[in-house]
Amino acid sequence: MDTDNPDEPANLRFLRRMVTVLTVVMIGGVLVLIFVLVTRLSDQGPTMPRAITLPDGSSAQAFTQGRGWYAVVTDADTILIFDQLTGELRQTIPIE
């Protein structure tokens, strides 16, 4: 028997293997998480209209969009809903 390297107990050997497996799994998990974040964050954002024609004298305060439409909240306290394909004004909603 070598005095510099005594035999390990079976429990200690099992524990060392479990720690090694856990380390490999954690490194793999971090790599997968980084991959998912990079692929999700590099995705294209929503398409914005090139130009929006607002009524004279009003300016945009907020913008949102849904499927087939987008809306602009103006400083005149109105919500203007436009068609996304044609850019035509669909609806005007006054804010009270």
C-alpha cells in the first residue's frame, strides 16, 4: 500500500463523481441558457410603419400595434387607429 495515495472510501469516490457530474450539468445548462437568450434577443422586432400622417396640429404621444392595425395616442387626447397594410385611418376614439 502506498502511503502518499491511500485508498479512497467508496462513499468519497461516489461523492467526487457526483460533484463532477453536477459541474458538467451546470456548465451545460448555462451554455443552453446563453444560447436561448442570444437566439431570442436577436429576433426581428415588430415592423414599424415608415410614416404616419396625423391630423393637422397634433403630435404623437404613444404608439402601439396589434394584428393588422396600429394606434397612435395624440396630444389632443384622441386615439387614432390605422390599418397596418394601407395606412388608412380606421377609427378615432376621444379620450375623456
